[in-house]
Amino acid sequence: MDRIRIVGGNELHGVIPISGAKNAALPLMIASLLTDDTLTLENVPHLADVEQLIRILGNHGADISVNGRRERQGESYARTVHFTSRNIVSTTAPYELVSKMRASFWVIGPLLAREGKARVSLPGGCAIGTRPVDLFIEGLAALGANIEIDGGYVNATAPAGGLIGARYVFPKVSVGATHVLMMAATLANGTTVLGNAAREPEVVDLAKCLNAMGAKISGQGTSTVTIEGVRSLSGARHRVLPDRIETGTYAMAVAMAGGDVILEDTEASLLNTALEAIRRAGAEISETNNGIRIVRNGAGIKPVDIVTDPFPGFPTDLQAQFMGLMTRSSGISHITETIFENRFMHVQELARLGAKISLSGQTAKVEGVSRLKGAPVMATDLRASVSLVIAGLAAEGETMVSRVYHLDRGFERLEEKLTRCGAHVERVSD
Ligand code: UD1
């Protein structure tokens, strides 16, 4: 199994290209099941989760081809992928496939809308909380679906004439349930109004793509999304938006290690709250034509309190990385997690590097230390794993991160991107 070896102490200088967003690419790929025409997605990141979803879509009958490599500095970072689901050959998403990645559960929306039925295994994914699917079930039932849970599977059936537009207010903000309800409602009879919808940029990106396919969606990016059902959707060509989590992660890496880096092909507006927190921690951030420049020269890291929240709040997917940064601050910071109940597994691994963190309920108190020391650590989930890399960049000596497959689910060529900027990071295959 691969491990990542980091020797801390180097500043970062250079350019880091930001990939297309994993969390946008996944729902966009799933949306291809809504049409028998070809959906072409540009800027698709090359990640384990994307490959896994390609297998899942193939199981439903999608024909998938990859081309149009965009060369950058001799390497290709982005791919153009064509998805054509002429016929849906199976409306079942089996446990073996769905258990590996929670987002694959989302195929339930398009399958139900297009074929009138879906049998989808209850999901797996990162072990960061119980992550139930009650909102999906309640929402699809509001559109007229009959839903039963049996033997670990959700069996959903649409009424004879198809799903029926309805008004549904989410009792809690959910990115995935908003994606699924929005996709399902595109082919429903009549108009659907979703209240308390997620406002994440990835929801907006999906709505934009669905509209390019002929859907009639408005209000995306606000908490009320309206979807007028249409009879069918066509193909389209869509470019996946930049990964705001990858952007924030590298911005925090520079804030941690010091240096001067341009994050290319990304947009500050996707992560204002996180960038503001990094600024308050002592880094200078400015916008360039095509991205963001981040500089920390000499100044120490200041303590900053954060609370995770749905967009436009501080993203839960950057919480672990920010905690990594705060381990070296000059004082005490408080980090409160409000989205997932078990998303502090990185705390004990950061402690192995010398961090001083105590937990009280959903809040971590981080007492900054003047030095971290490299140690063997274990990645526990996707975002937690990269917080260990960030801490390792500032730790003395060698940090060896095991269970790197978590990282490979969501970060494209991480070691290469950091090495190009002067970090000492390498992948070690046993
Ligand atoms: C998505 C992101 C993930 C991010 C999360 C929150 C993808 C592929 N994943 O996950 O990286 O951390 O948004 O920004 O885009 N919930 C319920 N019932 C449900 C559904 C969700 O109680 O039926 C709860 C969850 O347990 C969690 C909260 O709602 O506490 C938010 O989860 P949700 O927004 O649905 O996360 P995902 O869409 O799974």
C-alpha cells in the first residue's frame, strides 16, 4: 500500500494548477443518466472516486470515453469525458459498488426519473458520522415515489405517469439530497419548489449543466430552487468548476509552510469565508486573472476560531486542514464542527506530530505549539488525510502518512503539485 513521505521545513514557491471539483464532477456524471444523448464534461479530475463512479455508471449502461487531454507543463491534469446512456440496462446499484462511495447513492434520482424505478444499496463512504438518507427518501416521496427499504436496499418506484412536481422543504441542508431532488424533478410532471436547498457552488454547477441539457431550473445558489419539469433532456457540453476544497487546502499549505504561490485556474469567490480565515491567520491573499496568489513571508501564524457551516459558511471539508494550520499558531483557537458528528479523527493523528488539541463535544481547542516533529501517522478519511500532509510540511524531520488511498479519492497528483513548489513530498510504494 502506498504511503506519502514528507520532510518538513521547505517553503513553497511557484504555481499550483487547481483541478476540476470532485464534488461537482460526481453529480454531473450522474446527471448523464437522465438523457439518451451524450453529455460531455471537461476538466474532469483524475481521482479514485471518479474512476469508481465510471464503473457504477457503466453498470447502468453508460458508454464512457475519455479524450482531449489538456497538457500542462508536460503533464495532463484534466480530462474531457463523454457519457452516453443510450439505454439504461440496469436500475439496480449493488452494495459492492455503492458501499465504496456514498455519492453513488445519488443515481437513485436519475434512475427513478427516467426509468420509473430504482433499487439502490444504502451507501458507505467516509466514516465521518452516521450520514443517513432520510432526506432523500422523504423528498422523493414528496414527488410521488413509493419507497421501501428492504435488505439494505432502497426500492423506489414512480407513479405510472412519472414523478409529480411538488413543494418540498428540506428539514436540514443537504448537498446530496439537493442534487438528487433537483435531478429527479427535471423530468417530473409539473413544477417542483425545493425550500432550504443547499447553496453550494457544486449545486449551482449541476443546475447550470442540467439547464444546458434542456432543464428549466431557477433559483440555484439561493435556498429556494424551482424546477419546471420537461419531457426529456438532451446532451450538452459542460466544464466542471474548479475545486474549492483543493484550492483552500493548498492555500492553507502555503500559510503553514510559508512562501509565495499562485493557485491557477480557480476563483476566490468559491471560498471567501475560508480565505478570510487564512488571511486572519496571517497570510496575504490576492486575486490574479486566473486564480489566487497566497504569500506568507516571515510573519507567524495567528490563532483564528472557525465554525463549519453550509455554504457560504466555512466548509466542513476544510476543517481538518485548518486545524492542521492552527497547530502552529501563536495562541489558542477553537474549531467547531456543525455538519458531521464524528469529524475529528485527525485530532489524535495530529497529536502524534506534537499538536496540542483537546475536544469538548463538537469543538476542538487547539493550543498552538512552536514546533511539530515528524512521525508515522495514519490517514483516516479523505480530508483528514491531507491535514496530516499540511502539518508534515511544517514538522521537523520525516512524517510518513499511511493509508494514502483516502487521499487519492479526492486529491489529484498531490505530491507532484507540492514537489513542484519546492516541498519534499514523495510517494513510497511498498
Ligand atoms: C457533500 C460532499 C462532502 C461534504 C458535505 C457537506 C460530495 C460528494 N460530498 O456530502 O464532501 O462534506 O456535502 O458539505 O459532494 N443528512 C441527513 N439525512 C440525509 C442526508 C444528509 O441527516 O438524508 C445529514 C448528514 O448526515 C450531514 C448533513 O446532513 O450531517 C449534511 O450532509 P450532506 O450535505 O448531505 O453531505 P453529502 O451530500 O453526503
